[in-house]
Amino acid sequence: MREATSARVAHLLRENGFSAYVIVGGLAGWRKAGLPMEVVPAGELVQLPTFG
Amino acid sequence: MSGILHALARHGYLSLAVLVFLESVGMPVPAALALAAAGAAAATGLLNPLTAIAVALAAIICGDTILFFVGRTTGWLLLGILCRLSANPESCILLSAESFYKRGRLTLVVAKFIPGINTMAPPLAGSMKMRLRQFLWLDAAGASLYVLAYGVTGYVFSDFLAMLTRGAETASRTLAWLVALAIVVYAVYHAVLYWKHRVYRVVPRVQADEVVRRMTEDAAAIMIADVRSHGYYDAGSERIRGSLRLEPNKLPQALQDLPRDKEIYLYCT
């Protein structure tokens, strides 16, 4: 199912009284529509172990 | 299945190379059978054992190295895609990465004997930036073990070919049933997911350009939240401008900090 994670989280948020919405098409749709993006700041990246 | 044996007898080294290469890049080809057949062919003098070993090793290492570079250039993408099937993608990625980091070297050596892992290990080593030279050593060790194990088996058991041909026919029937079963399980799994997710379909959906319109109207009244479970591993990854990360796993804690007076727009991949 498309937008599965956002739909699940939005449902949970709504149950807790937040006004949550799902963006149709997710990040892929946003990118395709040529809407503004940004590079994730280095500080927010999750470090996974590497052999390097 | 016995077609493989005939091909092997006729085209010798070439068909051996093609079969083990195809398996090393993830095709469901019975390469172990081809190696055993090559071993038997070597025992009867049809193939030169040393040439056969060299050909098989070169083909396997070649295929594995291709996958290694696929992993290296796509970063964590591959692991992300595989983990999307699991119940908890985020911890799937973290645990797989950590486990491969701890046992990756050994995994590369024994991977050939374990279906599934044999295709995953080289690209994972690439994703995790293993040095090419180290990868090649470990992979060569693994490939040698694999080639020798099956080649020697074929070489030692003289009537192995006949036995294999009979066994292979049973095996291919079993395989067909397994594939059918897998398709059924997959369909049921998705039906259950669909049923479980029916409640989520009532969540209001908003078009992307509508979100942009709201943003330009009153930026302070909205928040855009990124709930992707991956996308935060590779340097240079992108997200929607101005969005904040909301980890689905840490939702209970995050509920305290989320604004109650804003419209929250969520997106995943």
C-alpha cells in the first residue's frame, strides 16, 4: 500500500487529538512535482557501521 | 535439469562459467549441481580439473564483485528496500548492519552455501564500504570453499551424475510446489495487510501543491513531518524543504513535543 507509514502515523496522531494529514504521493510525488527539497543536514544523519 | 549436464559435457568450461556467474549475481540457477557435474566430468577426463576450478572461481568472483560495486554505489538503498518488507524497517536496517559489521567477514566466506545470503553478502559489503582488496580476499576464500566442496563431491562419487539427475527431477518438482506455496503466502500476507490497514484509509489526504499553498499562506500554522524509516543514512539524502523528522518507532515520546495547534502533514517514501 502506498503512503503506508504516513497513513499509520497520521491515524495514530488523529486518535491523540492532532490534526494530521497524509501528503499524497509522499516524497516521490513531491520531488516529481518539482517542489522545494533540501539536503538532510549532516548532524541529522544516522550513522551505520562501515568497514571503511 | 539433465539438460544442464548435457550442456556441461558439450560446452564444458563455458557453460560452467555461465551457470556459476548467473548464480553469483542472484539468478536461481543450480550452480552447485553444475560444480558437482564438472567435478564428475573431471574425474572421467572430460574436463581438466585445474582449468575447471580456475574458470568457476573467476566467474563467481566476477559476479560477486559486480554486486559489491552495486552496493557501494547505491549505499543503503538495497538494505532499505529489503527491510521494507519487515515489520519494523528501522530496526531491521540497524540490526542487519550491526550484525554484518560484526560477522560480515565470516559471512562472506560461508555465504555461498546459504541461499539468499549468497546474493546479499557482496552488495552489503559494498554498502558498508569494505575495502575492495579485503572483499576480494574474503570472497575468493568463500568461492574456493564452494567450488571445492561441490567439485570434489562430484569428483569423488563416480556415479554421482546419475544420482543427481534422478535427485534433480524430484528437486525441481518440490521447487515448483514451494514457489506456488510462496505465492499463496504472499497473497494472503497482502490480503491481511489490506484488511488491517482499512482503518487508515479514512485519514485525510492532501495534494502536494495544496501543502505548498498552505505553507505560503501561513507557514507558522503548519508542520511537515518526515516519517520515512530510512533516508537518513546516506550523506546527501534529500527531504522536503523545512520538514522535521518524526521517527515512527519513537512516536509515544514524540507525542509530547508535537504541536497541537498546527496542521501536521506527513510523508514517507
